[in-house]
Amino acid sequence: MMLEYEGYRIRAYSDARRYHGGRIDLGDLLILTTNLEPIDGYALVLKIRQTNKTTPIILLTRDHWSDKVAELEAGAADYLPKPF
């Protein structure tokens, strides 16, 4: 992965259950897809923002402007439309 090549430590999780209400280190940047289970990325951003206001979150999202607006208002720093 290019980020590892550049010296970043990567942690990958297959579903949103790993978050556990703030008990894991989010690192310096969180990249989330909106297609998570059992909670989608948008809802997870809302949950994360209850306890963590500072870690930047980038969402990999559908390419629809209303989704993007809602995700940014929820606390995402930015988004990348799928497919990219």
C-alpha cells in the first residue's frame, strides 16, 4: 500500500464493530467507506464525533451531492467519491 511505503502505519478493519465507542486509537487520519456493517460510515462518523472532535475523517462515498453535504455536516473532513 502506498501509505505504508511512505512510512505510515496502517490498521485495517473489516467492519464498524471494531470501533467499540472510542476504545481504539484512531491514529492521525481515519479513512472510512460508507458501506460498513453493521453501521454505515456516516453513522460511524456521528458516533466518533461524540468523543473525538479532532481526528480528520475522510469518507469514501457515493457520488451524490446530498450524501456529501450530510457527511461533511456530520464531521467528515473530506470525501472521495466512488469509484476513484
